[in-house]
Amino acid sequence: MNLIILLIVGGIIGWVASMIMRTDGQQGIFLNIVVGIVGAVLAGFIITPFFGGASIMDGALNIQSILISLVGAIILLAIVNMFRRGSVR
């Protein structure tokens, strides 16, 4: 059951992050899920130790964990855009 929740929440986080970074037209639902989950992992390693809390990868599903995972997904998309286009947006 946790895997299904992780896929759904990861897809929503990836979709919102792609809309913020204006890459939604280039991504499908599968890539949104991947961005959301990898962004949550990235946030779990980088952001969580500084601010506390937990990411959605740890099983915590609250506003703080969703926002931390969203920030991780946005950072991931910014890194990908920087290598792909040469600029963050």
C-alpha cells in the first residue's frame, strides 16, 4: 500500500514541480512520477538534515514532507535544465 501512495504522491509532486519549472509539456506521467520520487530522495539526503523532518521516502506524509519533496523535485529539474539547455529555466 505504501508503494501505491508513494507513486501517486510522487506523480503529483513531479507534476507540480514540472509546472513550476515550465517543463510540463515535455514530460509524461511516467517522468513526473520519476521526478517526484527522485526529488524526494534528493531532498531526503540534502534538505532534511538541515531543516529536520522527513521526506515522503521515509513514510511520512504531511505538509512538511510534501513541501520538502517538492523542493527536491524543483532542484532536480533545475539541474537537468542546466545540463540540457545551459540555463535553469
